[in-house]
Amino acid sequence: MTLKECKKEEKADREFQKKFKFEGSINVLTQMMVDPAATEKRGGGKNLPLRRGEILDVIQFTNQEQILCRNSQRRCKSTGAEALLGA
């Protein structure tokens, strides 16, 4: 990983911590896949856009209906648990 990519990831992590008032380091608890049969969602606000079969890093289980996730572009937002396999 180059220095530029490393700094970009650090900046994204700081923005995530500020936006979600997240204390401490960001640890990935597990990975979950978006249900291939689910409808694709555009996202927006605090919701993550979902694509069928996409693998998401789970950062925090906020409640029964929402999970804080990070996608492959390192965008961190919450998503509905019903669209994830194994949730």
C-alpha cells in the first residue's frame, strides 16, 4: 500500500469516527454477504448502498434492525439486517 492510499484510509476512518461518534479503533467483527435475492438499494443519508452478493465488513451491531458496515470502497454506514445473510 502506498503512502497516499494509507493516508486516504486514515482520513476515511477519522470521518467515520466523527460522523457516528465512534470511540476507539475500528475493528471488523465479521463479514456478511448481501442476499443475492434482495433488491438493490441506492442508499443515502446514513444508509449504505447495497449490491447483490457484495461482501460487507461488520463493525458494530447497533440494534436488531440496523448493522454498522463498511463496503469495499471503505464507505461506512448502517444497513438493514434483513438484507444480509447470517444476520
